[in-house]
Amino acid sequence: MRHLPFYLRILRLLFLSLIVSIIVLVTAFPAVPDAAAASMGQGVPVKTVNLKPGAAINLSQAVGAALKDNPEIKAGRWALRASEEAVGVQEGYFYPSLSFESRYLRTDNPTYAFMAKLDQQRFAPSDFAIDALNSPPAINDFQNSLELDQVIYSRRLIAALRMSKQDHAARGLDFDRLRQKVTMETVKAYLGVITARNSLEAAGKAVEDTTEHERLAKLRFDSGLGLYSDVLRADAALKEAQRGQAKAQSSYEVAKRALGLVMGRAESVDALGTGYKVEMDPIETYYASAGQRPDIKAIEARYKNAKNAVDLAASGYYPEIGARGQYQWNDHRSPIDGEGSSYQVAAFLRWNIFDGTRREHEVSRARAGLGEAREGLDGAKKEALFKVFAAYQDVQEAGKSLDYAQAELASAREGRRLVELRYKNSLSPIIDLLDSQVMVDSARMRKIEAQNDLMEKYFNLGFQSGRISEFIEKVSAYGD
């Protein structure tokens, strides 16, 4: 029965400690954006895609698969999980700390022997004899103790927890930007497949056209109207076109493999999309969204954390308050039994009055870090606006380049048609016809490159403005 009141005290102390911890954790900190929730609101929704080897998918499916299986995304998820656990570590300091210790001691030291007998509650009047006090026999002491520590108030721990939560929020925003970066990489790889396939088709047309030129040269030679050297030139041109076709086929296979790689797969993946469609909004709308980019918001979160760092440095000026409880039992025969037991309940206030001006320098250093973070945030916002401006100009320039490339291709085709008529009528040599074919082939490739350049720069505008997922939805031709 003698132990019952102590256990009730321990339970009551533990209950009060938990209540204090909950109150501190719930009320002491301002709301901080949850990084995991933030990451769900950015980027492109993840879609489960089951691919067969060599399967063709649309752009939305490719991005969804990349956001699920890309190695950078997987690593980023683990990094975000680690920062979440770091918040849990800081929160743990506000909860009671309960520890158990078991110790064995054998001694004939007069002081320790005296204390051991007192703790075991075996002290008798005979132990006050001078000989017993000066030269006690060796004594065994099995000591067990439970110790409970509870932080009641610590401005340092409050600031550290606030910083940990803010850092987790910033890392969540970094993860959102990583998702957008991987989305952009997937778009480039997807466009690379389309461009490689279009180049392969253009190379096939070059082979078809050059084969026709070789047929005309042979026909004219067989009829006595042409030279054998024309046949040889046409045959050499055909072989060069076939070599270009083989190179284009290789590039197409590599592009498909590259798309599979960015999606986190070892096999090739083909692209369904063949069309291009660009819809531009006024540049002011892109300026507005650029300020909401996840990486800009992450820098803002770290700027707020720099303010928290000042609070953390200044926390050294405030006291820390805590409570401690201990229950101990001792026995001279067994580590399990307890001949004597005791408890201690204490509260403490710890206040560092002077530390050699370290706190003052820590606060000054934290304020300098705050100034650095403020300037970094201002610079990042200006840089984001500049990149949006540059990306917008690039899209406009790429659109004009595509128009020029289309006009150049039409002109080259017409020039080839005229030279072919002149060659058939013996008014132009075969070399003019082959040169005109080279001009057509080059114009075709420049048009394909211009198309790819336009779409890459269009999506780069979406990336720089933080709206790349919206841009993907607009390119409806990729969903066919």
C-alpha cells in the first residue's frame, strides 16, 4: 500500500505533462503551409500507365508516368519524408521523456555503504557504531530507477520547431518545382520522339524523290537522251539519301529510349502526338503566375525561416522551465525486489545570465542572414519575371521562324518542280535537279526543327511561369 500513492502521483504528473505538451504544440505556433498538401496542388496529376514494350502514349500519360516513376521524383519523395520526420523529432522534445536505469554496486566505501543501506531501508541502530561507520563490510546494492523529464517552457525549442515546420514546407515547395522540372524534361523527350519520327518520314520522302530522279536518269540514258554520268550521280544521291534515312531511324530509336528513361523505364516508349498547337495569352498573365511558382514560394518560406532564426538566436535571453520526477527502489539481494523505495519530484528554472556576448553575436549573425534572404527573394522574383519575358519573346520568334521555314519549303518544292521539268526537256543538267532536291530536303528538316523549337519554347514559357500543366492540357493534339 505504501507504493500506491506514489504511482498515483506519477500517473497524475504524466497526464499533466501530456496536457501541457498538447497545449504548447497546438497553440504556440502559427499555421505553416503543409508541404505534402502543397505538393498535391502543383504539377501534373499522376496517372497510372501500364505500358507494353514499344507502346505509344500521349503526352499527358507520359508526364503522369514520369511523375510516378522518374528516379528524381522518387528520391525527392524520400527527401520530403525525411524533412517530415525532422519535424517529428522537434515535436518529440515537448513530450515527456521517460527513462529506466538499473545499476549494481558492491562497495566497502563508508559513504556509499552508508547511503546504500539507507536507500535499502535496512539501517539499524548498530550501524551507528564507529567501527561500522569507519570500516563497513562490503555491501551489495541493486538500484532501479524510473525518471520522467518534461519541458514546460522553452523559447528555444518553440523557435526550433517553428523553423523545422517552415523548412518542411519549403522542401515541399521544392518538390513541387522538381515535379515541374521533370514534367519539362518529359515534354522535351516527348517532342524529341515526334521530331525524330517526322525527320524519319522526311528522310523517307527524300529517298522516294531521289529514287524517282534515278529512274528519270536511267530512262533518259536508255533512250539515248541522257548521260551515264547522270545515272551515277543520281545513284550516289540515292545512297546518300538512304544513309540519311538510316541515321534518322537510329535517332528515332534513341529518342524513344530517352523518353522511356525520363519516365523511369528501361524500355523504349513511343509518342502518339503528331500535331502542334500554340495558344498565347497576354504576357501579364504569365508575369502574375510567375510570382506563384513553387520555387519562388519556397524562397519566401526560407525568408520567413530566416526571421525564425533571429527568434532562435534571441531565445538565449529567456529562461527554460521544466519538471522532473524520479522513482527509485533498492535491494541488496536481487535486481527485481525492492527493500526500500523513494521518489523525487522537482521543478527547475534555468536562465543563462551571461555567456560572454555569444548571444549578441548570434542574433547579429541571424539578422545578417535575414538580410541575405530578403535580397535573395527580391532577386529571385526579378529573375523569374525576366525569364518569363525572355521565354515569351522566344515563342514569338520561334513562331515567325516556323512561318519562314514553311515558306522556304514551299519555295524549294516549286523550284524543284521547275528544274525537274527543265531536266525532262533537256534544258537543265542532272546536277541542278539533285541540288534542288537537297534544298527541298534541307527545307523539310528546317521546318521540322522549327516546329520542335516552337513547341519547346512554348512549354518553356509554361515552365518559367509555373503553368506547364495548363500548357499540356491546351495541346489537345497530343491526346489523339
